[in-house]
Amino acid sequence: EVLGNKRKWQTSRRDSISAQLPPPQQRQVEELSHRGTSTWLTSLPLQEHGFTLNKLEFRDAIAIRYDLPVLGLPRTCACGKINSLEHCLSCSRGGYVHLRHNQLRDLTANLLEEAGCKDVTVEPRLLPLSTETFQLRSAITGDDARLDVAARGLWSPMERTLLDFRVFNSLAPSNASLSVTKALDKHEQEKKRCYGERVIQVEKCSFTPVVLSTAGVMGNEADKLYKQIARRLATRTNQSYDDCIRYIRQRISFSLIKTLVVSRRGFRGTRCERVQKDTDLNLLYSKQNLIY
């Protein structure tokens, strides 16, 4: 009862302070109050699990968390736009948006293997369509379509599950007008409209959209997924469920915060001419020998 009264007082105090803030900061406080967004701040710095940040990364992570100025950054991005936090998390230059997605994808694939799932693959191709049709016009119908991760035995023995990931920028204009919960639901439904019908009807397996905000807030489906992984991991390792879900949240939290730091300070220019896909590298080597 004492703890319950304390939580009620803390919640009312937080709400009263939040009501005095400007709308953008109110939404930021709302997002950071969700479970998992502060895990990296309360974890022991264990190098073997990657739970460490150097002093520059830690300062940048705090600045990103509270939208504070980051010292030593140019005012404009390499693409010519203002180098704000919202822009850095969305700018396609440098490949940091894909890095954020791929890090979470690969981490989840590793967690599935640790939890004892079989046939874990990254970027599995979907079966090509023949005469199948779908009710939703937004369904992906290309023969080269693929999802992010596939695994067997996650929800039930031998059942195949396909996962598709999205880490969205909650500060982007398309998301800033929505509450964090509504933004998560919007992206989950978009994933289901694109792939859900095809996966269930053609692949004959289950589909789970894994959606997180850049701050680490999980969508409903992602929350269920990682809890299920924690249950399987607890059974396999004889550890408690609480320890396993904490371990998973710590790994996700540090993976996200590190990619955010890199996207905030990372290089986005062009240092050298890129090699085109159709370039014959063996021919280039032969020309180099002729010159010398």
C-alpha cells in the first residue's frame, strides 16, 4: 500500500510538471516514461555484453535523450538541411537509418538462437505468387519480396514465424502529431497490411511486426515477441524470467542508443569515388599493374 501511494504521488507530480512544458517536450516526457527507455542508464558497464559507452558517447546520449545541443557538430548536414536531432535520425546520407534497423534485426536473430529456436535466417525470401490474390491493395506482391528474420519454434513447435522490423523516428513530422502509443500502432498496422495476408495465406506461418521508436518504446507485438523469447531463454538456461527479460531489454537499449549516437555525430560526406556495381575489379587490377 505504501509503494502504491508513492507511485500515485510520483505520477501526479510528473503529470503536473509535464503540463507546464511546451507540447514537444510534453511528448518527449511521455515517451521517456515508457518501460525500457532508461535501461541503458541503469545497467552495469559490462564490456562482454556491450553495455559500455565512452565519455563522448555518454554525453551525446544524454544530449539526444533530452534534445540538448551537441558540441562540435556543423550547423548544416551534408545534404544541406539544418543539422537538428530530428533531421539526423531521418537523413538517408551515411546509411545510419539502415544501420539502426539492421542492428536490431541481427540482435533479435541472435536472441532467437540463444532461446533455442531453429532454422533462424536473416532476410528470407517469400514464396513467389502464382494465382493468389489479396483483399488489401497495399499487400506486397513482388516475387523478390523478403522479410527480415525467420525462425521455427518460437510460438509453438515447428511453427515458422516471420518477423519484419521498423525503428521509426518519433520526432519526425509524420509521427510528432501522434501520441507514442498511436504512432506505434500506426506502424504495426502498416506492416500487417503489407505482409500479414501474404504470410498467412501463402507462407502458412505466423507474422510478427517488430516496431520500436528510436527511444526504445516497443509496440504491442514487439513486446509480446521479446517476452516470449525471455520465457524460452529462461527455460533453456534455468534463469529467472525477470533476469532474462532484463537482459534482453539491456541489449536492445544499448543497441539503439549506440546507433543514435553514431547517426548524430557520424560522417555523411563522400571521401572517395565509389566503385559502381558493374565495375570489373579484376580489370582495374590489371590496369594498375600496367601503369606500374
